[in-house]
Amino acid sequence: MIGLLRGFAIAWTGVLLTVVAISFMGFMRTSDSLSEALQRMITTYDPFSTANTVLILVLVLPAFGASALADRLYKGPRR
């Protein structure tokens, strides 16, 4: 069970990083230069955008939750 939770956390994080990499490649294909692509990516993933921050937290939360649950199960109950 612990290995399954840790594997899920790693796989979920990997999928999210792959999506970010694919989006960066999309920005590169539609931009004229590297600086323009980076500027578009910075604008898209701006941490001060409330909707974007909430979306990122919702997407990353399952990986953090699975990792925390695996650690909790590994350590056993608190005494």
C-alpha cells in the first residue's frame, strides 16, 4: 500500500511535469523567439493569478496527499 501511494505520487508529479513541458514546447512553436516564449510562459504561470494558483494547487494536491499518507502509514500511529 505504501509503495503504491509513493508510486502514484511520483507518477502524478511526472504527468504534471510532462504537461508543463508540452505547454512550453507549444509556446516555443507559436513564438518568434525564446524570450517571447519565456515571457508567455511567465504570464501563463504567474503565481499572483488567483485562478492559476488555485488550479495548480488542485492539480498538485493529490500527489502531496498520497506522499503524506504514505509517510504517515510508514511511521505508524502517533503515540
